[in-house]
Amino acid sequence: MTRTGERHATRRPRTSGTDGRRGFLRWAGGALLAGLAGCGGADGDGEVPAPTGTDTGTPTATPDRPGIGTVAVADGFTAPTDVAFPPRVDRGFVADQPGSVYATDRPDEPFLDLTDRVVDLRSGPDERGLLGLAPHPDFASNGRLFVRYSAPTRSSTPSGYSHTFVLSEFTVDPTAERASADERIVLEIPQPQPNHNAGSLAFGPDGHLFVGVGDGGGAGDVGRGHAEDWYERIRGGNGQDLTENLLGSILRLDVSPAEGYAVPDDNPLVGADGLDEQWAWGFRNPWRFSVDSEERRSSGSRSAADDGVALLVADVGQARYEEVSRVEAGENYGWNVHEGTSCFDPAAPSEEPAGCPSHTLAGQQLRDPVIEYPHPGVEDDPTATGIAVVGGYRYDGPLAEFDGRYVFADWRADGRLFVAEPTDEGLWPMSTVPIRGESAVPFVRAFGRDPEGRLYVLTTRRGGVEGSTGALHRLVE
């Protein structure tokens, strides 16, 4: 097989909750609701939805920025996976992995209960469940809520597969105590293995929905349910496949039809060789992404292509590196030929092979991430280490320390967050920030952002889907 652009393995310098009843906490004068009111603009290898690999080291070096404080907003969750704060709605919504959505002003009962539709979860490590939610941009007036969850296999599911990826819409009253669970299924995808399920959802400025899809699970992107790779050294790879399935990709869908979905005309594979739903590809397990805040600040209803929309996608690594990419339409982000900026071989995942392609056979460049950090023991004296990246947001809220910077974490956070400084070229410089106080818990699961740009972090004190130590915090000075 002819290889295009052989890539060699060279490195570039890189310039509290406690168990108990769920409670929603208020502070002076009901600041949470006041802050949200009237806002008109703006493999089986893990213990949580983001797989953790086998490393056990401390995730970061000594913090190198002043600490950040938090204010408790809610606690008592089992394993919170996502949070959304719709504009012009006086409440937020938290997705809990066993299958319930909670409104932040109704602590006692789920706002939306999908537990009877979610596949049975293990009490310990499990990457399935209710994994993401996204209110429609006009949620305050139309009540359209999109959710991503793991359902049992269907009659049409291939033999030996694990479960079903489900993307559904629920039309709800945003102010109700409890929403109807009447469901419109938008998309289903058979999942070969129980892990690498991604789950992120986000609307772009044109109202189309971005959907993260993992590579199908297992290890190395090989085995049952994994397409054959074009690269002769690699035995498989849904991340590099464009024609056989939607796994290992970021999808972009028009969810306006009354049934199913439509494909936006400006998706990059429309009229080309590949499945039209795909917007970008080459991913292992994109665990949390966000629309880049530069585009978020813009207004109008132009298409993603016209706006130059990008996503900041955190893709969980397997053995050596974690990464975040600034993802644009039609680009290939390298898995399972690359892990971060390094070459990858599923047959020896802990060792970097001597070389790998920099381009596909068709000549498309494999894109590098903008952020990379190693697993413990991979590099000497790294700025940060970890085992499963958790994507966040470029900050545009009231904290001057974070202004314009990308705030994110590793799942095994051990009381620290990460901050990256965006640059035009190369890897973004990273620093670490300790979380002050009792909220500095071991595990970070997801981030959220409200219409005023303030950031929130979802945490737990347990790694599995058990207990009630999950909590929502707002970042403060």
C-alpha cells in the first residue's frame, strides 16, 4: 500500500457533598435564580462515561496559578453528566447518568424521568446511561429538549452488540414541576461495546445540532463493529471510516423536521464519498465539547460554513495522551492512527511506533490537537497529567483571571482544573488551578455555562454510578 506523508514519532515542545437526600442550595437573596432571570441573549476501561485507562498517578503537577473558589448550587446526584442553563428560563437542568433530568428549583422529583428507557447500569464503572442534553435555542418559547442516552438493544441490533445510542426530543413546559416523557426519537445507532459513548450535544449559531459519537468501544478502535482501516499497520478504525457507520465522528443535524432529522446542505460530505451526517471525524470518545466562544459572541443565522464555526472537542485518549482539538467542518482528527500528536498502534498502545501517516490516501491532512497532556509516567516533569480529559469552555464571564482562556479538567481532577491560553499556532500553553475549599473533590465529570458566561462544574466523590455524592458548583473568585 502506498502511504502518503509518513509521519515520524517526534515530539514538539509545548511552549462535597456527602451521601444523602438531593438538595438544591441557595445563597444570599437567591443569587442563582436572580442571575438567570431575564437573560435574553447571549474500554470497559473506565469508571465514568469518559474512559480512564489503567493509570493511577496524580493528575497534575503542583498548581501554578492562584486557586479558584466555588459556590455550591446543587448536590445529591448519583453521577451527573451534563448541565444546561437555557436563556430566559429561571432554572437550570442537570442530567444524572441513571436516567433523570432535574430542574434546579425542584429537588425532590425528576423533571424528566427516563430511567425505564436507559439500559440497566452497573453500580460501579459504566460509561452508558443518560449522557447529554441540549435545550433548543428557543427553548423558553418552544420547550424542545434534546437528550442522549443508552438504551437496550433493538430487534435489528447486530448480534453481540452492547446497546443502542439514542438521540431524542422531548417537548416540555420549561416551568413545569414534571415534564411529560412523550418522546420523538431523532436518531439511533447500534453500539458494539459498552464504552466510548461520548454524549455531548450543542446547537450551533444556525440552529443545527452537533452530536458527539464515540468509536464504538473496546480498545484501539478494532474488533466487533469496527470498520477496516485504510492504513496497513492498523487492523480497524471507525474513527477513520466515512462510509460504513457514524461512529468516531461529530455529526451535524437539522432537527427541525417533525420526524427524524435532515442533513444540512452545507455538511462537508454532502455530494461526496461518505455519510452526509458527519461534520468532522477521527475521534475516540469525545467527552464534552463546546462551540468556540468567539463564534458564540457573534449573532445572526448564517450557516456553520459561513460563520467558520469551530467546536472545542475533548477526546479521551487510550494509553498515553489526552487531547482537545479545535474542530472545523470536514477535518480529520487522527484517531486511531494518532493519539494526540503522537503515532498510535492498537497492537502496542503503550508504545509509540516509529512512524505513521500525516495524510490519508486521498491526501487529507490528519489534524493535531490544540491541547495535549500525558498520562502519568509518559513524560518527565509535565505541566499536567491525567487519564481522561473532560472538555470545558472558553471563558467569557465575569472572572478576569479566566477571560478568553479555555477552562477544562481531567476526570481524575484531585482538586484541580486546567486552563489553556489560545494561540494561533501549535499547542496552547497549559496551567493548573487548584479548587479551594470543600468542593475540591476527586472527580470532575462535566462543565456547564449560563447565558451570562459563568462556568459551572459537575463533580463526584465516587467514580462509579452509585451513591449521592454528585454536585454542581459555580466557579467564583
